Amino acid sequence: MWHWMEIALIFLIFQDYTQSLRLVEVRIPNYVVKGSSAQLECLYDLDGESLYSVKWYKDGNEFYRYVPRDMPPAQTFLLPGVLVELHNSSDAIVTLRNVNLQSAGRFRCEVSGEAPSFQTVTEHGDMVVVSLPDQGPPKITGGRPRYQIGDWVRINCTVGRSKPAVELSWFVNGDPAEPRALRKFPSVISGREGLETSILGLQFRVEQHHFRNGDMKLKCVASLSTLYWRSNEESVEGDRPQKAPVLESRETVYASNSRADPVQGMSLREIFVTKILSFFIQPNAASKTDSHLMAHAPSLLLLLVVATAIASGCVEELYMWLQDNIIEQQEKRQEEQRRKLSFENEKGYTKREGGELMPIQQPEKRIISSKINHVISTEYEAVMPLLQWRLHRQQQRQQKQLKFQQQQLHQLQQQKQQVQICRQHWHVNELNEGVVERKCKRAYELKFVNLCAEMLPVLTAMTASSVATYATVADVHCDAVIAESDVVPAVAAALPIKRLLAVR
């Protein structure tokens, strides 16, 4: 008899165990796009038991509860980043709307059975909220429209701003780029939400196999799980064989011709001014056609030169260039005059046996000296105005710089004086319950007092910690030594002072 009773008891215990509450599946989306909705599913099997409650938690904090015996059965609890749609939620499904980056985290479902067992089962899953890039497809920078064999390709692919960071990959002619050609850069984090900008570089030396039908295709792909996939592709050309020598010879000429270097740094307007002025300064160096044109050119051409120089902003450079050319030409003419006079002097000298000069040579010597003096004086008169103008310009610059420095020093001294005056009149009247008195009457002093008054808190009820903080701030920034016992009345007096300053 007892044997059969033991068997029956074991059967009942086993039956109770096999009919216990269990969770079938908890479905939580791994990735959700920012601004969209998300569904959380908690599928369970009561297996004969009654449901007591279904609760949802995010990072350990309850935000949704479903109790069948309550009216209404569903209720929510405020939690940052969690907005529940009650009309689309039940015991098995919870719908979140307008998810943001704060909605990401670990979600846990907890199902409890009815008394007397109150058996509870739980399961969790993680959800990541994705902020997709807001700047279109990947951006490729640093590339060139044409490459030759042996050139280096150095380009970057940039995608921003997203969270988490987008995964980037490079393809050359449809094939994944070699890992050694990739240049990985750390993500750039910006904004309060910590959005990340992804950058991936590609660097390799161009070889013959990189070109297919004369072209090379460089493709950048950006992806983020299954939610985002975009690409950008650039097609670059390879130099044709017949054009390669021409390009190479041009580069060689530019690299070896040192006379062309100054021209490369000049603008088109400066080159035009230089060409026109060469007709006036060096007419002999110009071609026959140019000289013929200048011989019949109107006088308004000189005005055109001056106007062009003013428009190009190189008037000073024009004068300096004129000065250098005039001095150079004058030196050449002076050297020619010396040679000519030296030749005439040698012809006028005749030597006797004792080396004495003939009497006729004395007047010739005086004539030659006068010619030399005339040449030197003429050159001096031509060059001196330019030299004086340059010296005058330098003096003007020095005077302006000195005046600017004096103004800055004066402003600094004036500011120090204003602060010192305001310090003498800004204080707290202890006899009048700490009311702040204002005795600064000048305009700049009123601005200083207004600045200090704006720093005063407008709340009259302050805690002990905020009172001590205010006293420290007032001591440092407002140049006023305020005791902690006088802080509250000083705060009460802040608003009247601000209104008084606004009226005045």
C-alpha cells in the first residue's frame, strides 16, 4: 500500500514540474534606426498556470508592466529614451516609438506565474540605436583624373556623421584592395551625441595590371549592419603611350628652366604690366614689331598701364620694378659714356720723352671732366625721386605701426584705471543688511557694475553650499569681499541694481 502511495506522490511532483512556466523566445532587434519604432517581443508558455505579470526592464530599470487583474492592465514608467505606445502594446509585445541614442541598452523580460508558486522566468537582449550618416554617399578626396604607371595613388574615403562608426572598404576594379594598401585613421567624434566620422585611406603604386581598357576604377563602400549600404566610385584614366613623352618633357622643362620660376609666381595682371612697361623701359630689347607698335601707340597707353597696376594691387611693386630697371639702364649708359670718354682721352694724349703733356691736352681734359660730371648729375636727378619715395613709404609704415602700438598701450592703461576706480566704489554695506551700493557714475563704470550684477544669482533661497560658492565667485570676479552671511540680501539686491542700470 505504501509503495503505491510513494509512486503516486512522485508522479504528482513530476507532473507539477513538467507543467511549469517557461519562456519560449525573447525577440529584441539588434539594430534600430534613430527616429523609428521598435518592437520587443516576449513569448512564453504558461502550460496550465495563470499569468500574474509581465515586466520589462531597461538596464535594470522597469519601464513597462502588464498585470491582467489590474484595470487598465498595462502601465508605463518614465525612463529617458523610452517611449511606449500603449495602444500597440500587450502582454507579449511592447512597442517603442521615436527611439533615440538614449534608447540603446539591455532589455529584459520577466514573466511571473500566479500564486501559490509565483514562478518567474526571465531573458534579456541588447539593442543598438543607429544614427545613419547625414552627409550623403561616401566622399572620395585626394584623387587625380589621370595616373601614369609608377605614380602613387593617395586617396581618402570619408563618411560622417554616424553612430556607431560606419565600416569602410576599398575596391580596385571591383576587387577588394590589399590590406597593406589601406590606411586606417581613428574616428572623429563630434557633437553632444558623440557622432563619429569614419575615414579610410588607400595608398599604392600604380602598375600595369591596375588599368583595364585604359581605365582604373576606385570604389569606396560604406556599410552599417543591414541598415545602411552606400558606395561611391571614381574612374581614372591612364596616360596614353603617345602622350606620355610629351607630358614628361614638359615637366622636365619646368623643373630645369630656372628663368621660368619667377614667372610662375606672378599673376596674369602683373605679367601684362611687365610686358607693357618693357616697351617704355627697354625699347631696344623689344622686337621690331613691338617697337613699331609703340612708335604709333597713343599716349593713353601709359594711363592703361597705371590703371592696370592699380587694379592688380601692385603699385608699390611697379615702382620698385621701375626703379631697378632705371638704375640698370642708367648704369649701362654711364658705363658706355665712360668707355667713350676714356677712348677720347687716350686719343687726345701725346707723350713726349719726359712724359709731359702737351698744352692742348688741358682744355680737352676739362671738357671730358665736365661731361662726366654732367652724366653723373643727370643719373642722380633721375634716380633720387624714386629713392626718396621708397624712403617716404618706409617712414609712413613705421609711423603707422608706432601709432597702433601706442593706441593699444593707451587702451590697456585705460582699462586698468577703470577697473581700479570701480574696485574702490563696489562693496557691500554691512549696516544696511548687505545691500550692494553702487557709486560708479561714469559710463564705463556702470558697464562694469552691470557685469558684476549679472553674475549674481536671482534666487533668494540658497543652500549652504551655494552660499559659499557665491561668496567665492564674488570675491574673484566682482572684486567684492562678501561674507557668507551677507549673500542672501546681496542676491535680493541684485535685481533692483540691474533695473536701475537698465533705466539709466
